[in-house]
Amino acid sequence: LTISMWIKPESAPGASESRDMVAKYNAGANQRAYRWTYQESSDCGSGQTCMVWGTSSNGAGGDSVKTAIWAGGDLAVGSWNHVVLRQTDGTTARMFLNGADIGAPTGTLNSSIFNSNENFNIGGGNFGNNDGLIDDVRVWSRALSDSEVSDLYNTPGTFTNGTNIKGWWKFNNAYADSSGNGNLLSP
């Protein structure tokens, strides 16, 4: 699994604030599958932000891994940042910022992901509430290589998506899926 997107936060998350980047998740209905967030919480270290990838194997609970963006820092506020999540097997994930591996996440993932009946959502929390922008979201059912992640960051307009692309939303004034799979988003 690989998820790639460009994000432009207008501010860093506040204390205990979580911003969904992508999610297929409803905790109240026991329909948790996965959730990728940018957040500030005690899980990230005191006063730090991190990206967190959480999965559930049964819809009711979940395990997550987290990667600090950098000590005492945030994603570049007011600038575009390219972020990638790659899960290479059931329990191993890596996260990338602007083409560079930002370290091994801490924590443990479930070996399988629950097939939730929730919708796939891009943005949420404050990303969906005028506190940032998300663009060029791509999802594959395969793990991109390190060199592919670097190429995707450096040449996104000419990057060849290759096999197993499941969705590609350019957000060029529309919610169409450019992957050819017909996964139209709803506003």
C-alpha cells in the first residue's frame, strides 16, 4: 500500500489536535479500517507534531505507528509539502517528507486491515475546514520503492504511476479519478 499527497497547512496542529489526511474510519460504528493523520499529541513527544498511520483488524480497535516530522518542528506552514505513507507488509510502514525517508515509525501495526463499509475520505478535521489544502492524492495497492517515492516528489507531473494504481485525484476543479478506475469523490 502506498498513499501520496501534497499538503499545505495554514497552521500547525494545536494541542491534542488531529487532522485527517486520509481515512476510512468511523469509531462510533466500529467501522475503523485506517486513518492517516497529522497531529500534535503526547504520542508525538511533548509539544511535537507527527504523522500517525493507524489500522484496525476488526473495526473496533486499532494499532498505529507514528513518525515525528522533526524534533520541535512542523510541516512547512504556508508551503506545499509532499508526504508519502508506504506499508510494505502487514506490520511495516515508512513515511516520507519531500522525497526523503523520515525514519522508521514507532509502534506496531495490525497484520491485516478491516474491510470497513465507511467511505474513503480525503481531508477532514481542520484540513477540510479552511486550515490547509490537499492536492494530487494517489493510492496504490503496492509499495512504491524508495526511488519511485523520490521520483514522484521530484517529477510529479511526468511520474509514471505504473501498476496497481487504485485512485488518483488531481483536484483540478473536479473530484474525478484520473487513474482510470472511476473512483469519483463527492464534495
